[in-house]
Amino acid sequence: MLRKLDWYIIRKFIGTYLFALILIICIVIIFDISEKIDDFTTKHVPLKQIIFNYYLTFIPFFVNTFSPLFVFITVIYFTSKMAYNTEIVAILASGISFVRMLYPYFVSTLVIFLFSASLNHFIIPPANKIRIEFETQYNINTPSQKRNRNLHLQISPGLYIYMSNFYNSGNRASFFSLEKFEDGVLKSKLMADYAIYDETKNVWKLNNYFVRDFSDSTETITTGVSKDTAVNFSAKELKQWDNVIASMNYFELQDRIKEMRMRGQNPYKALLENYNRTSIPFSVFVLTLLGVSLSSRKVRGGIGMQIGIGIGLSFTYILFLRFSEVFIQVGIADALWAAWIPNILFAAVTLFFYSRTSK
């Protein structure tokens, strides 16, 4: 049962957290508008689309991404303030243990975790899709065009596609090849000097093609100048845009991972996105306990010193998040470990400070 003291701490927790969010949101919007005002005006973007298609979809994404850090700073701020006003001393002197005092903290944290995880898996991805379409339409924050080399993918059981080079600009592939196998035996092979994907017809336009069909012991060869071929594989899937993965909800992301594995692609970005959607919200439990352990005592230097420590640890946490992505790319760790490494390391630090504070 929640007591009067519990509700007092919960109100301070949630109230300070929401105030911090509103303050950060206002600052971010002001800086973002100042950065993009030229794009909005020169490209004649309607005000309605700026508000509803961009900022109302960008704000939840930004807030939820950095929500654990806001929670951490919030806990340090109002807990250190309680310690400075000797409220925590009075709570412990009344017979309430330090562990029992943590109860309302984790009730508030559980609510934030469930809300944040639900947003990550189901609400924010559709909002990201609207924002990405807006940025693509008006060429705002559009990812740079890349060239992919030596792509060899399985697009369906027994059907393989190969491209020597694929250029995002123009949807053009050089040295295009399509192979069909049945029971491990090659049945046909189509080759072309280059191919261009037609987004209106959803077909690959082959140029200077060469087809070899194998039937029992016979072989048939067909050549031509131009040919359209339809396969269940579009040029859009070859454009390595991380924000495409960010626009998929939980179920779409699971299907994407299975599809990439079937095609022989490394789904590390999709896997990392999938695990981060849970591990990052879960970090609020670790950071809450760390924040209470650091700020529940009255120390010299006042609140400012404790807030400074909190901000420093927050940037350290972000740094570990970035390092975790590097661990995957160089093959040091898989996506599951990389997503949870920052929480594991900070949990060890948290237990050290908690053991000292609880005594």
C-alpha cells in the first residue's frame, strides 16, 4: 500500500521529471527551428506540416530516447534537495529503512519504463515513418547516398541475386545476376550488364541480358537488349538507411530480421534496434538507484555539485551506448550483449555506491 510519504516522493519524482521534459523540449525546439528555418522557408514547407508531420513526431522520439537520462538528473535533483533540507534524515529517523524509502522511487520508475517501452515498440515507429516521409519530401536530414559493393543475397528459398555495385542514386545496379536453384541444383541463371529498378512498375529493367536455362542434360541460351523482370525485391531494400528500421514496429522489425537472415544479410542494426527498445527504457531502474545512492546524503558543495556529477555520469552512459555499436561492427560482441553492456557496467557502479549509502 502506498502511504502518504510514498505519494509525496512520487509527486516530487513525476513532477520534476515532467518539468525537466518540458524545459528540454522547449530548448530543443528553439535550437532546431533556428537550424532548419532556412530549409523551411526556401522550400515553402506549409506550417501545418511542420507542426504535425515533423515536430509532433520528432518530439516523442527525442524525449523517449533520452528519457533515462532525464530520469537520472531528475532523481539527483529532487533527492539532493530533500537531503539538503534534511528531509531524508527525518524519514530515516522515523524508523523507515533506506530500502523501504526506495519503494516510491521504483513505483514511479516502473510506470516510466512501461510507458517508454510501449512507445518504443508500438507508438514511436509509426510517428518516425511520418517524420521520415516529411524529411524525404522536403530533403531535410536526408541520408547521404551510398554505393554498395558485391551484394549476394537470397531473396526467397532457392532464388539468389547478385550485384557487383548498386548506386542508391538512380537505383542502378551493375553486373546484375539472378540464379534459381531447385534441390541444390542450378536451374537457370540470368545475367545483365546493368539493371535499373522502376519504382512505378516495381520491376528491374535489364540491359544486355544473357539467360541460361538448364533442363536435365540440355541447356538453352537466350540473349537480348532489354528485358523487364519482376522479383520480390526492390531497390528500396538496398538503401541502407537506419531510419527505415526505426520506422518499424515490434512485429515488422521481427519480420525484417527473419527476412535479412534468410537473404544472408547481417541484421546487426535491426537486432540492436530491437534490443535497445527494451534495454534503454530498462536503464531507468539502474539510473534511479544510482541517482538515489549519489544524492541521498547532504554533502559539501550543495546541490550543484551533485547535479554536476549526475550530468557527467549521464554523458558517460551515452558514450558507452555509442561504444556498444562499435563492438558489434568489429565483431567483439553480438547485438544482445552490446545493447545491455551499458546497463551491466552501470549496474556494477550502482551496486558499489548503493552498498556504501545503505550502510
